[in-house]
Amino acid sequence: MQLFALGLNHHTAPLSIREQVAFRPERLVQALADLVQAKPVKEAAILSTCNRTELYFATQQPQYAADWFAEYHRVALKDISPYLYTFPQRDAIRHVFRVASGLDSMVIGEPQILGQMKDAVRQAEEAGTLGATMHKLFQRTFSVAKEVRSTTAIGANIVSMAAAAVHLSERIFERVGDQKVLFVGAGEMIELCAAHFGGAKPRRLTIANRTQSRAEDLAARFGGDVIRLDQVGEALAGYDIVVSCTGSPLPIIGLGMVERALKVRRHRPMVMVDLAVPRDIEAEVVGLDDVFLYTVDDLAQVVDSGLESRQAAVVEAETIIDERVDGFLHWLDSRDTVPTIRALRSHADELRRAELERAMRLLSRGDDPQKVLEVLSHGLTNKFMHAPTRFLNDAEGDQRGDSAELVQRIFNLHTDH
């Protein structure tokens, strides 16, 4: 059974493709169960974020995972194949280590992906799709990510997606502090954005979320207020900046809703930042004259600016990762010998017990203990040496030299020539 990674990300696929194959969080556990149940895939985890959707799995038939992936999302495999990558074992392990360490992110070194991967592992554990191999893989993954972040400058001066959203807003409005900001959603990304925008002290900060209590908690932290999600349409005109990131499978803010808001605003400009995959804001909104709509792909142009300063750290991180990949592969290889080691120890223990029982019988009938020990030691020696001696005697022709060398290595023998 081999490890594989299959998926697509912001390097290989545009947002319009990524949003077609994103997994809804509430369906992820069931999707994992479906992937693994009575199928060639034995172990699996799924990482689905705004920038990537990836399957990590163990199988002998990797093509099955690609077929399942396309079928689950009801897309033709031929339509997404140009964007898909499949990494075999060594490359898959290296890829997982790089992703967790932030080396494959839109923002090099960003820390959020590590938390997202930990969430993916928790969901796989909940689904019961992690076996010993992948459990060990993710243990090592988190250890490698910690080592990279603690021993290199990979996270120094990081430009986060949230900071990029503020930067884009400042391109349109000279001061964010003079604007009213609406956040749609209340997840981790919105929390980060609220922290960044909150630092600019906007005139008003509002949270709209499906779960009212979560919105209230977040608003309280940043001195904001709360509206219901179904009030966004009627309230939209009152906000200059809108940042949205929910798990909705369909857009929450439609073209008509924005058009009506612009009329009320008398065409004063609006900045809209859509960080969701699938998108929360209809793509057609970008065509409106007074709206500046940015998606996660647009943010890439902002966050790339800090890449050069982190190149030295990237080289260091890659070196660490390559070494840890070799270490994990060694662990995987060693697992192949475990059944043989167990069988060898079991066989040796059977021989030991047989000779011990014989010695106990001799002692119980009154034999000299010293002679009994001699018999015990000779018996153990003869039985332990029987198999390798027979192996050497049965070797023929060219096999004799190889057999002798193998036995010498096993028993660490040094022969005189």
C-alpha cells in the first residue's frame, strides 16, 4: 500500500475551477467515509480551503481516487484533469510537509494552513479513515512544520490575506478609518480580517452571520454590531467595504442586490472582498462601474511582494523537509520487516520454552543442576543454529558465496582468510 496526494490548488487551477470541487465542511466526514468504505482506498484525509482541495490517501489503485473525486463533485474527469496533480509516495510526503509548513501557500509562510490541516486530520479521525500509516504521517507533518517555523525565518514579515484585504481597500479609500465595514461570515478568516480592519478603527464595523451568537462574540471583541444574514441585502448600501467568507455553496450577495445598493449610495464606490470558495459574491458584480471586487486570486498580486525577503528561509526550509522525507520513508520501509521480526522472535521464544521445559523436567527428577545448565545451553545453541546452518548447506553454485555473506552480516561474523 502506497501513499498518494491528489488535488488542485491556486498554482494549477483558477478560482472558477477550484470552487467546483471544494468540499462543504459539514459534508466532509461523510465524504471521507464514502471514499474509504469498501473501496480500494484504505486510509484518507481531505484538505479543502479557498486555495486548494487535496486528497491524501493510501491505496494500490490511485486512479480510483481521481474517479471518485470527479464523480463526487459531479464534474467530468476530463474537464478537471488539466488542473489535477497526483504525487506518488515520496513526492506526496514532501508535498504534505511543504503545505503544512506554508511553502506551497499563496502567502509563503502563512500560518493559517497548519490549523486547516489539523482540522482536516480531526475530521478524518472523526470519520475513522486514518490508519496507522497516515496517523504517523500527520504526526511527522506537524513536527516538521513546527521545526521549519521555529528554526527558519519563513514566517517573518508575513503579508497575510487579511492584511492584503486592508491594503486593497486603501487603494480606493484613502483612510479605512473613515469607512463603514461589513463582514459576512464569522469564521477564522473573517476573524483575522476583523482584527486587521479593526486596527484601522473604521467608523462602523458590523458582522452578519448565520449563527447569531458567534457573530455577537466576534463583534464584541472589535467593538462592532451585528445584523442577521437575511438583512444583508437591505443593509448593504450603508457600507463602503464588504468582506465575505462563508461556507455557503451558493452566492449570498447577488448582482441585483449590489445594483440596488449602488443606486441608494448614488454610485459612491464600494470595495468588496470575496474570500470564499465557492464564491459568496456573484462574479458578474465585477462588471459594475462603482464596485471594486477582489477575490482570493486577486490578493496574490499583493502578497507576492514579500516573497523575495523570504527566499533564504525557503531554501533552509526545503533542506529540512527533504531530510525529514527521507526519515519518514525509512520508517515506512521498516514497517515492511515488522511481520518477519515478530515471526522470528516468536520462533525463538518457542525454542526457548521447549528447552526450558526440558531443563525443568531434568531438575525435578534430581539431575545435577550444572549438567542441566550444560544441556540447556547446548540445546538452545543447536536449535538456534539449525536453520542458518541448513541454509548454508543447501546453497548451491553461485548462491553459496551470497548465502555465506548474508549469514556473516546477520550474525556480525568476522572470518579469517
